[in-house]
Amino acid sequence: MFTAFAHLNWLAIVLATVAYFILGGLWFAPFLFGKLWHQAIGFEKPKGWKPTTKYYVGPLVGCFVASVATAILVTAFVIQTSIQAIILGFIVGVGYAGSVSFVNAITPKTPRPFLQGTIVGAYHTLGIILAAVIIVAMR
């Protein structure tokens, strides 16, 4: 399994990271799920509020880490087809990212935890599927 790290396609990982990150930018935009997500977490933008650098760098780093982990799994499990990549992405997305998103959403301060868990979990599931497909396509 650890030899899989030596055989990673770093260009594929970077492209998967960028695609996953762009998906997040669209997913959490006001025209898709951004407004619902703000309702779910109980956030009302103060007048003139603008996101700081951490709102971009944190997710980008997270997308990179998830893409590296996905590439390791693709290599270790010898995933060779898009269908296999989708299945792997779905299992990892729902099994880990989705379930952790729900667990993290259930806090006393989250007004709509199931909505938050659904929005965030679905995003990560699709992002990991997208990353897996890109990584497999570039093998």
C-alpha cells in the first residue's frame, strides 16, 4: 500500500484538486446551495462582509489532501475504469466524507444540522468522485 505513494501522478492530483475546489466554489455559491448552507449554519452576512483568505486556502488544502488520499486508493486498489472510480469515490465520499460531515453538523449551535450535513456531505461525495474519475482518466 505504501508503495502506491511513489507511483502517484501529481499532475492528475493537482487537476483533481482544482476541479474539486471549483466544484466547491460553485456548490456554495448563492445561486446553488450557498444561501441554504448559510441558513443551515445560522450565518447571516453582516453588511460589507467579505470572506478572508482562510475561506479559500483551507478548502483548497482540504481538496488537495483528499485528492492525494484518493490517488493512493486508486493506485492501491488498481482502479482502472471510470465506473470503478465512481464506485470508489461514492464509497469514500459517503462512507467517510459524508458521514463525517453529518457528525460535524450535529452541534448545539447548528440550527439545521441535517440540511448542513446533506449539503456538505453531498459536495464532498461528488468532489471525491470527480477527483477519482480525473485521477483514473490520467493514468
